[in-house]
Amino acid sequence: MKNNTILIVDDTITNLDILVDLLDKYNVIEATSGKDALEIVSEDNQIDLILLDIMMPEMDGFEVCTILKSHSTTKDIPIIFITALTDEDNIEEAYDIGGIDYITKPFLPKELLAKVKRELKLQVLQNELKILVATDPMTKLYNRRYFTEISETILDLAKRDKKDLCIVMLDIDKFKLVNDTYGHKIGDDVIIRLAQNLQKHQRKSDIICRYGGEEFVILLPNTSIDGAKIVSENIRASIEDLTVKIDDNQSINFTVSMGVSQVHTNLEQNIEPALKRADEALYEAKEIGRNRVCTFV
């Protein structure tokens, strides 16, 4: 099974044919110009590595690399330059603008394959590290740090596309009592059970994070305030039916309170005001009886 995708950019068809044959164990996409390469990358988010010729008409490899590194969606794609240029100035520039390696023509097939294999393996390790850094170890949901970062991107997209964006804060009711009565192991089980349930209700575009302790936050892109209330009520009702086993003879139920707010994308520069409104709505839900959803537009 071919899992990795490599984009080869070279204006010489013969060079492309050689590289395609050499890299037959990978998914290979070909481009004969810098412009074509940029179009391909903009349409395909699954490119794992780019082999990029420097000397091309109209737009050379340096310019292509510079453009790719200037955009958040493409800046992390590793680029290996393949070129006949061997002077130190060009080699230095290749690294300075973001290339991760440099192979001179005519290249040695085994050397090229070794560098490709090494870089793809490194990408796997880096992606695993990114997941560890962004993930809460107990629930496997995103952590607060990642939520802060990704929320900026989600808000920018909502502003650009003129789409609704809502935020939900939820908190486990009387969680301290659970810990005090049954111990922290059962408290952890409650948090994990809740996280699993949230993932079952998650749409592809939703961002769910463990915000701290027994508190969670959900970003709902392309969702109106009325839609967010419906989503929240469905989640609340489903959690009400959950059970956590204490022992062979006993289990407990738990509930959550939820606060919903709309992000005013035409006015607000970040989600902090909406997050504060959602927190106030959550506080209201706690104050008037718990196990309910309140909104603050």
C-alpha cells in the first residue's frame, strides 16, 4: 500500500520519468513548472514531501519554496532541492529559504532514496510529537494550549467565509463530590467517559478540548446560535444517560452544565470575548439548577 505522497517538480520530462520510476513505492505527483506545483499543493493537503528543481523558466525553485513557506497551510511540507547547481551560494540559499536538503544532479539513486526515506520517517516522528504536544493525555482530546492556537485559525476562516461560529463551555456537575465520595480513580473514569461521548457527537469540523480539570470547550464552525443550542442539548441529554461503574454492584450517573455563545466574527479580533460569554452562561446554568444549557449571545 502506497501511503506517502511525493510531489516532483522539474521542467525536464526525462528527469521526471527517472524519478517516478525510482520512487515507484510511493504515490507520486508530477509538475513541470513552479506554477503547476503551487496549484497542486493548494488542491492537495496530503503531500508529504516535495522534490524541487531550482532551474525552471518563469518561476524557479527558490521562488516556489519561498511562496510555500510563507503560507501556514504549506510551510511545514519538507522540500528537497534537486539541481545541477553546485556553488556554495545556491546551496546556502536553498537552506536559508526553508529547504531541508539538497541533492545535486546527476544524483545517485541510492542516496536519493535514502534521503527521501529518512525525511518521511522524520515526518512521522514530528507528527507524533505534534500530537503529543497538542493532546490531553487522559482524554486524548486537544489540550488548552492547542485550543488557543487553533481557535485563531478557525476564527480567521469564519471571518473570511462570513460563516457563523459558536463556542460551548461545559462542566461536570458536582465533580468534587464524585472525587470525595468515590476517589480520584472514579473521577478520572467520569472525565474519560464524558470525553468519549463528546467524540461520538463530534462533527468533522468541530474542535473539542479539555480546557482544565472537569471543564471542556467545543468550537462549532459554521453553526448558528440556534444550531449550537440544539447540539448542546443533544450532548447534555446523552450524558445524562451515561453510567460509570464503581464495582460489580454499583455504578453512578453524572450530568453537565453548558454555556453557549456566538462569536461576533464581524466585530471581535479573537474568541476571548465569546469564551467569556460562554463561561458566564455556564455559570448561570450552574446557578439555576445544573444539568441544563444556557446561552449568552
